[in-house]
Amino acid sequence: MADIAELLSIMARLRDPQSGCPWDLEQTFASIAPYTVEEAHEVADAIARGNISDLKDELGDLLLQVVFHAQMAQEQGAFAFADVVAAINAKMIRRHPHVFGDAAVHSTEEQSELWEQIKRAERGDQFTASILDRVKPSIPEWPRALKLQAAAAEVGFDWPAIAPVFDKLQEEIAELKEALANGANEAKQRDELGDVLFVCANLARHLKIDPNQALRSTNAKFERRFRRLEVLAKERGIDVIKATLAELDPLWDLAKQEDHDGLL
């Protein structure tokens, strides 16, 4: 714990009104929040790349964000870092009675249901207007869509199998095409595209696939293949910026084939 104590001391000095860092002293919860989100994404990126060394560094950066917020809260007399640790310790013990208590759990599914039961008990009567009140509006939209759908599924509002989800996806795509064909305005196009994406999130939920991870993987694949396309174009004396799609398509197909063959 000595290292944590040193980190807390460093943060306190950075925020010292007399001798601290001007930039750190200017920050607020609101100004730091985007950095907190960014550091969380960088942790996920290091994991996706399988880079353990980077993961260590990024986890440190994310920990600094927690310490930063805790320091500002302590300055306001709200809570301190120790209170954050105590709260999460209590929560983890409370929500794992099958580990720290006498409850019996025999599968991941049972554990997830127990977790939700405990969360509902913790909330008590706090959320009575709608079962969706538990889904915070501040979280990113992909996970929020998943949580909204999962909450609705708890009361049986869900497709029983994956086939109807594909049917719904085709229906929403058709409606988007119709809107475009009818010259719909931007708001209508955005609404119809949102419906398509919402069903895609539902499809990911039924497949038990994280849509963020799926899209991150596809982004990496596209980047890998397009960078190879650029190399292939240069080898052939083709200017990618001035090239036509007809010139680039064969290079894209070659890059895809090389990728399939494990050459990229």
C-alpha cells in the first residue's frame, strides 16, 4: 500500500493551492471526466492488442483518474480515496454471497441473476416508475442499448430466439431504404438508421457478443487491409488519392486475400 500512498501524496501536491501545478489546479470533475473515459478506452485498446506492457501503463493512467477525482472530492469535504475503496470492497462482498457467504451458485447465468437480484434489493424503492430507470443516461450508447434491452427482457419483453431478430433487422433496413428513396430529411434518416443500430445491438446481445469489441476488431481489420492496399498501390505506381475505385478494388481484394492467408 506504500505505492498507493505515494500516488495519493503526488496527487495532493499537484493540487496544492500554493505550490501545485496550474493545470491540475484548474481542473474540475467535469473537465477531467473526458480524460477518464479516454483512459478507459485506452485500457480496452491495450487488451484488444494483447499488449500486456501497455496494459500495465494504461491501468496506471486509469488509476490516476480515480485518484484525481477522489482528491477533488476530498478537497470539498465529500469523500476521500479510502472511502472509494471501502465502498467497492463492501459492494463486491455484498454482491458475491456465493463466495463470501452461504449462497449457492452453479453457473454464470445463475450468478448474473443473483447479481441483479442484489442490485434490485440495494435500490429498494428508488426506481419505481420504470424498470428502465436503472439504466443511466450518461453511459455510452452501445452499452446503454444493451442494458435497456436486457432490462426489458427481465419482464419478458424479448425475442425468444435469434431468428426474429434477423427478421427485425431486415425490416428496419427496408424502412431505412424506403426513407432514402422517398427523400426523407436528415432527422428521419437518423431515426431509421438508429433503429437499425438498435436491432444490431439486440443481435449482439442474443449472440452474447460485445458490439464494441466486434466493431473494434472490424476497425482494426479494415485499417490493416487498407494500409496494405496503400503499399500495393505504391508498388504499382498508383496514387491512392487520384486513383479510381476500379483501380483500387483489385488491390483491396489482394489485401483481403493476404489477410485471409495470414500474411498481414
